[in-house]
Amino acid sequence: VGAVVSLLVGVFGSFVVGAAVAYALGYTDTVSMTTIGAGAATYIVGPVTGTAIGASSDVIALSIAAGLVKSMLVMTGTPFVAKAIGLDNPHSAMVFGGLMGTTSGVAGGLAATDPKLVPYGAMTATFYTGLGCLLGPSVFYFAVRAVFG
């Protein structure tokens, strides 16, 4: 149950933060906000979403950059926060993977923390990418369009 909830919270939370940053940086149209928000989920979800809804190549590039920054932060930051957040068992690794979502970042961070946890975190992170690819060009796009026109 925790892994499923973490997937929903993780995808939604990353998208909202990414879309808010896009808006703050002047990307106020629905397509750009949705694409960059999706990119904040992962660097795969951004281009999939952007291509599906007709984003320009520069906005798609920004979505990839947002996802790469997130991936690097998760990868390098995980070993430093693992003990403080109780990242020491398969269940917590699955929840972590669902919250962070970036498969490469989660796998790299967990490998540096405890290699035995990698499959658990990577599994939910992979589902996160799939969920993001489903929600980005549909639910998230229509939600942003409903709020911002």
C-alpha cells in the first residue's frame, strides 16, 4: 500500500513543483507548464508528454534538463539522507523509489547506500515513469488547462 501511495504522491508532487517553477520562470502557457512539470517527474516523462501535446523542442529540452537535475540530486543525495529517513529495508526502498521516481537516480543512490535495496527502489521508480507517461499528456495537461486556460 505504501508503494502505491508513494507513486501517486511522488508523480503529483514532482509535477506540481515543476509546473510551478516553469510558471515562475515565465512559461505560462499550458503546453510548456505541463511539459516542464512532467520533466520534473523524470527526464523520460517530459519528452513523452511534450511530444504528445505539441511542445516546442526548446521546452522539451528544458523538461529533459529538469529531469536530469533531479536524477543527479537523488543519486548523489541518497547516501547522505538514507540513515535519517530510515532507508534501510526493502519496504522503505520501495516507498523511496515511488516518491523520487527517477529510476537511474534511485538505483544509483541506493547502490551507494545498500546494493541489496536497488531492485526494490528501482521497481517502484520504473512504475513511476510509466504512471507519469500516462498522466502527463492526459490528466495533468487537462488539469493545467482547467486552471490556467
